[in-house]
Amino acid sequence: MYIEVDVEEGPNCWPLNRMFETLGVPTRVSRVMAPDPQGNNLPCQVTGWSESGPCEAYAVLVTDSGEGAVTLVYGGDQGIRLKTAENEEPWDLESPRQWGEPCLLLDRDVEMG
């Protein structure tokens, strides 16, 4: 099976269109160990992002030509949105304590929840 990540340009992040071959079944995810904008790996909350705001985020093991098997974290038509695990503010595009990504490719053994 293949997953197409087709993210439109918008206020959350930049556009991206890529196909991935899956090695498992996508599962919902709300927490993941991920890099922040400065590159520090932190426990983060994650949500999908769509034109109408937060939506489900998913994770699945995929093949990536340069890395082998990796975990793909993806969401809505405008990517995913992240904030640190302790950040209790609501999801908000205007928050400087949150950031958007089209998707993430993480280590296959990444911690998730």
C-alpha cells in the first residue's frame, strides 16, 4: 500500500507532495519524540492540520530511499502542528510556541503515544 502526503501551502507550513510505501497500518498519534525548530529532540504533542484547523495525525512505518525504514508522521491537507509536551495552550497558528511541518520522517523506533 502507498500513502500520498499532499500538503497545500498555507499558514501552517510549506507545500509538499511525496509518495511512501507503507510497511504497516497507520495509527492515530497525539504524542511523539520530535525535533523542535532548533533541532532539539523533545517529547511533543502533535495534531494534523487542515484548512479548518486541528484534525487527526497518524504514524506509519514506511520505506524511504535514503534511510530504509522510517516512521512517517502525517496529518491533514496543511500538514501537522507540534508543540512541546508540557505546553497546555490550545492549538493556534499565531502561537510562537508551536510550529508546523508538512510531515515528519523519524527513526523507526521513535517513542509515540
